[in-house]
Amino acid sequence: MKKLYRSSDNRYVAGVFGGLSDYLNVDATVLRVIFVILLIPSFTTVALIYLVAALIIPKDMEIY
């Protein structure tokens, strides 16, 4: 069973796209490029969605 989480090793800001890429089996770079493209016309909306996702999606429990 797959779970959505924020990645601790594939991250730039909060790890949302790293975890989402693992969940969807897509490269995180593709998701980041799509995010930047969507960010240009509607900065406030897309940035708010990212912020909410970073607060709601739990962080993975990787033990070092």
C-alpha cells in the first residue's frame, strides 16, 4: 500500500515534490518544472496550495 509523505532525501524546500514523485512514480524534476510553469500565471494560488500541502502531508519516518 502506497502512502503519500514528504521526502527527507529528495527535497529542495519541504520535500513535497520528492514524496509526490515517489507516490506517482514520476521524476521529481518534472513535477517541479510543472509547478514553476503554473506558478507564473497564478502565483498566490499555487504557492498557497504548496504551503498547505507542506503543512498537511506528513514527513517520512526515515531513520538515519
